[in-house]
Amino acid sequence: MARWLFKSEPDVWGWDAQVAKGPEGEEWGGVRNYQARNNMRAMQLGDLGFFYHSRSGLEIVGIVEVCALSHPDSTTDDPRWDCVDIRAVRALKRPVSLEEIKAEPRLADMVLVKNSRLSVQPVTDAEWAVICELGKTDM
């Protein structure tokens, strides 16, 4: 199982909105970056990801699960853009801030630290474990 990080501006689509979608989840549409799109094309059902509040908040607040494989993005007629659907699994017991992540030596190579602009990015198993530890959450 692969691990991921999904970035969203909380004033546009935040954790509470994701949770409100329930088990059906929501299309992760509107992504217009080839690398992020390719990451979504590589996802499998059941893959887990962190839900990250970007711009304001700057913290990982929850865990989501891929509940629909890559499909055409309904926010555009352009066939180049795909997306997945994700559903909320659980909130972190304690949000993990970008400041904490950058200060943690075990996360120095994390994509979030090295390429903070990428909206959908991979997370290694080791990084996943550290974030869960910092967030006081099992997964």
C-alpha cells in the first residue's frame, strides 16, 4: 500500500468538509499539475493519505483513504486531467504543523519539505510513521 499527502486550502475545502462527505468521499478534482496527476494515476483503492491544510493552517490534520481509482476530472472537459476520490478515515489526535515537520530531522527528505508546492505527493512508510507519532495517531 502506498501513502500520500493531499493538500487543500481549508477555506476552499477543509477537513470538516471532507468528513461531512461520509463514506462515499469526494472527488479530488481541480488539480492541474502533471506530477500530481500522475501520482493520482498511480494510486490504488485503500491507499492512505494525509490531509494537509495549505496556505492557512499549514498542518496535517487527518487521514484519508482512496475510495475510487483515477478517472476523468469532472471539473474540466480537458481529457488530460484525472483525479481520484478520497474519504476521511480519522482526524489526527494532534495536528502536525509544517514548522514541526521541517524541524524534524527524520523528515528532512519529505516531499512536503523539499517541494512544498506539489498538491498531491508521495509519503514514505518511514515518514508516515513519524507523522503518526507526532500526531499521536495510530495507522
